[in-house]
Amino acid sequence: MREFLAAWNANDIPRVVAWLHPDVVYHNMPVAPMIGRTAVAQYLTSRGAFDWVDWKLLAIAADGNKVLTERIDDFGRGGIDISLPLMGIFEINDGLITAWRDYFDMAMYQRQLAGTQE
């Protein structure tokens, strides 16, 4: 999991995608899930490159094949800086992420993206 986060912090999307199982289910909980490594890769690349990425791991815990991460995902996109506290749950099988769920406040994200901090 730490290597996956390091791939994000290196802003290396191909390396990020390499950690995903071909049938991964990726779900940002406020929106519909994506199924499959190809769909996730297309989503990540279609959003355009990140200006920079700095995911801060605040806490990590494991139970069987599930890894829970409390994080602050800081990143820049299109000249806008975002700081998003969230909880991520990953299911790992045979060394690959088979399920990835991030829980966060979508309104907070959208306010930052729009340049307002209310």
C-alpha cells in the first residue's frame, strides 16, 4: 500500500495503474463506481495530468486483505490546489488492488475546484 501511495506521490499514473487488478472496482463513494483496470486508467488519464501530488498518510490499518488508510490527498490540477481529507479502503489479492473505495466530501472538493473555500 505504501508503494502504491509512493507511485501517486511520484505522479506516475502508469505505475499507479500497474497496482490495479484487471477487474478492479474503483469507487469514489459520491459517484458511480468504475470497473476494470482499463476503465480506471482511461479515467485517470482523461482527467489530464496532475500538476503535482502529495498524498499524506495519517493512519493505516489492515484486517485480512483489507487496508484502511486515513489520508489527506493534496494535489494540483490546472493551476488549482486541492486538499481533500478522506478515508480509503483497499482490498488486496495476490499483490494487486481488487477494490478501492475512497470516502470524502464531494462538496468540499467541488468548492476547492471552483476556487471557493466556504
